[in-house]
Amino acid sequence: MRKLRLISLAIPAILAASFSVTPTAAAVLDPGVGNVIQGTHNPNYMNSVNAFGVTNQFVTNQQVSCYRPEVSAAAFNDGPNDGYTGESACPGATTGENTGAGGIYPTQQGSNPGYPMKAPQMVKDHSESDIRVDPTNPMHLIGSSKWAVSAEGYNHLLGFYESFDGGQTWPVQGHIPGYEGWTDNTDPIGAFDGYGNYYSFILGYQFYYNGNGSHNYNIGTPKEPNPAEPAEVVAVAVRPAGSTSATQWITTHGGHPDFVATYDSIGNEPDKQWMTIDTNKFLPDGTANPNYNNVYLMWVDFHFLVPLPFVSVSKALANGTHTDWSAPLALPLAPHSPQGATYLLPHVDPNGVVYTSITNFNPKKGFCCVSIFVDKSVDGGKTWTVAGTAVDSITGPGLIYPNTTFRDGIENTFGVGPQLVGAHYPLYVAYEDFSAGVDNILLTASYDGGATWSFPIQVNDNASAVDEFQPNLTTSASGTVSVNFYDRRLACPAMGTTEATNAGIALDQTNQNPDYKGPTPPYGAANYCVNASIQFYTPTLGLISGYNHNIRLTQHTWDPQLNALHPGSPGGEETFIGDYFGNIVVDATATDYSTFVSTYNDNKGNGNASHYQQQVVATIGIP
């Protein structure tokens, strides 16, 4: 996702990942803040990762991946601070992917002189993450993330990592092919269809670098990298069931790249794409589901500061192809909507009803006063109505969190329960709230199809005043609700400890956040380093015996400053660890899988001695 700095209309919305609220001291706390049903005394948090048998596996450092970028960011290197090393020539890929060493990729054929780069570059950092399980084979999982060759230049495609044994090994990895002709491919999100084909919904966009490393999106000039392709696209790549190599993807439809929608002008930029597929072959009454294998794609079109939400639908076919995408259809907005609708997170209930949350930021009030409402379709995406508003008047966090320089991401998450509560399948929304002056994760539910919502509860149970952010929720077949999130309750490791050495704290020597007053390197710093946590609930948001408190998902605390991507310019303050991370339940094994970033050097296998952003897959048994 891309971040829109709301300080200048001259900066295009192509940079947007979310609106940025500039928080002020809230007159009234969100009613959910402090409503922690388990209490905030969680003395076993540090060791809960072991007590609950959580496993961690560093996945993306296991192989060497390379591709040939459309645009070079070789001029930019922020090192040695924070471990940056600029771009590096490919030392020899081990993934079996097409690195571009033998010639340019098909979508690079029409590039302007000077593009693409002359040689493949090594993928170093892997931020932002999603994970999915194959409904035809619970041992088959695919994760995806940004696949960056230059953290300083924000130069990346999308990549994937695949397991066939329930996450014990991840033998197939590489960049997702087909869209190398755009400077960046971004926003990893995928879904399996009912046949076991995996769909990746891709956002591709072009830019070139100004002299200071900032991004220039102008088109129609010799500096435009690739005038033969649309400047910006939302598009699809499909990995057919049974694929075993990194190159087995279907990336065309109708004789061209599998475009869902294309955009060519500043002032119309797609962003925040998300998807779901209806894999319910039968409805609860035993009849055939007419919407089985419907593929629902959603995104927003930014008209400068005003994003409008759209949906397109097709039918997945057994061979990995699909029917034509329907014409983009505008989704309805809630009454009196401030026209700042974003964060589309679709899900399908067992009856085939499609729901999506939509988040509104008020442009007339400085993008404060966030509200979240829900749209639904009962006819396979042909028509849509507003189901109701989940929460109103949220105080969101600022662009950059305190103490560090990584930016705010997607501020809420949405899910649908698979078991009836009363007469309806429950809907769940978890969201960030900054009304206390730090970020908390709040959770609410609807048991009447979205018309009314429960009094919110606070998910995070830390006693210290620190930031908890980027929630992601999912549900199990039994209805158990799982909410994971990034967590800053643990201080950075202390000087002289093995944990500090392996976390690379010594590399963090210059902090560009002007408000940070702590030590550099940040040994022992509070509200700075990062972990991940998870909390389980019953379908009615009650506690589950034995799982009362937040459980730590990370075996090691990590420093978010190291090798963090720069979404604006190499010398800018703003950095990036991702706007979201993955959470999925495999019901056959009663296991929850999370995939998230870490810069820690675990000293296992290939290790992570350079402290790049790597993807960790964590597992925990679910109640």
C-alpha cells in the first residue's frame, strides 16, 4: 500500500496507503479503550511464546531471489546506518525463477531508452505480508510479500513463498512474474479458488527517480519508464493447481496481461486492492451455491484526495483461467459519507453473501473522525447495499508512529464468522484507536447482518502505554475469532545481551524522528522495537479458558528501523515495515498461521546477518 501525505495536493495519490490523521488530544476516549475483559495484568507475556508452543520460521532468507527491475535505484544507499546496502547485483538465484539475465521480460519490450536495468538485482527485503491456505489441501499454503531490491528506492515487485507440508518447509519461492514492466508491483493479497488455483491480485505502477530519489509519476516524457504499458493497473496472476516451480503462473487473459482495470492519468490512481473467492460449493441447506468460485476483486480509485471504491467479478475455472472481469462497479457509500472511502476487505459467508468493510476519512475535517461501515451483496456481486455502520468517530494515529520512522498502515480488519449466532453469521471489525495518545486495538461484532454492533472491547492487554497496531483477524470453522497485531510492549534488548547483538541494535545509530529523545543505538528503548501478538475469542467475543491473555507470536524482539523501505525518498523521514500482515486458520490441523516482518538474525540456516526485512511464519494451535 502507498501513503498519501495530506499536506499538499501536488503529491499524487499514487503514494497513498491510507489517509493520515494528525491526532490531537482527544476530548473523549473511544468507549472501548480500557474495556479489557481479561484485564491488563499479563505477567507471562514474555514467555507465552514458549508456553503455548508457538513456532517461528524465517522463510524468505532460505533462498536467493533475483529479478531485473524496470528502473534502477542504484544511486541511492543510506548505509551504513540501519544496515542499508543499496542495490546489489544478483549473486546467483537459487529459486529457479526467470531473473531476466537472458533478456528483458515481455512487458518491458516497449520501455524507453535507459530502461529496464541491464542486469538482475538481488532481492533483499520482504515487507508487508499475506498468507492463504488451499481449500483442497490443508497442507498447501502460499504466502506473499513485497520483494524489494532497494529499500532506499522503494523498488519492488511482489513475491511468494509456498509450502506443501503444512509450513514445515517452503521449497518454492520467487517473484510473481508477468508485470515486471512496471516500476513497482505492490500490495500482496491472494486467494485460492475451489479448485486449488491461487490468485494474486496485483497493483502495478510506474515512476522514475528525481535527483533526490523521490518518485516522479509524470507520463508522456522520455523519462517515463514504459509508455507501451498503462501507467497504473490492477491485474491478476494465477498459479495453477499442481504447480511446483517458481515460473508456473498464468499472467495473460484475452491476449494481453490480465488487467482488471487500467489508469493513465494523475488524478485517477488505483490503490488498496483486496480480494476474496467464494469456495462454498454448497449452501447450508445442501443446495448448490450459484456463486461457487466467484472471484471478487475490490480497489479504490483515488481522485487526488477522494478515493471511490469499486468491485469487479469473474468466475474461476478449473484450469486456472477465469471468465472476463465484469466492468468496475462503484460500491455504495454510507449516508452522509465524507467521500473518503478506502480499505476494502471482502469476505463471503456460508450463504454466499459478500460483505466488505469500508473505512471513511473526512477530508473536510483534516481526515479525522474515522468511521467504518459495511456493504453487502446477496446476488453474487451484481448489486450492493449498505448493511450498517460498525463504528464512528475513531481517532486514528498519525502518519508516523512515536519514536521510530515507520508509517501507519491499514488501521482496521474485517471478518465473517462461519457459525450462526442466533439467525445471522457474525461480522467482526477490529480497528486502531489513538484517542488515548497511544494506539490500541479495539474489537466489535454484529449479530444481525451489520445493522447494529456490540460495545467495543480492547484486544491488547499491555499495562504500559505503548503502540499496538495493524490488527488482522480471521475465524476458524468452529467460530473461534483470532486477532493478531504488531506489539511494542517489550523494550528493545539491553546493551551487551545476545538478544541485542542478534537484533542488530548497534546498527541503529541515527534516528530521523525529530521527537525521539531516547538513546541511539536504542538499547532498552520503550515503545520502539516490535513483536507480534495474538488473542483468541469465542464467537460472541468471550474469553476462552486457558487462552485468557495476549500470546506473543515472535520468539525475538526486532528493530523496525533496520533496512526499512523508504516509500517517499531515500533521505526522507518516513519508512515502512508494511501496512498489514497475514493471519489464517487451517481448520484440519487446528493451527493459526501468521506471517510478518522481522529484521532479527535468528542464526539458523542461512540466518539474517545483514538484518534485512524477512518474512517469519509463526504457528500456534487454536482453541
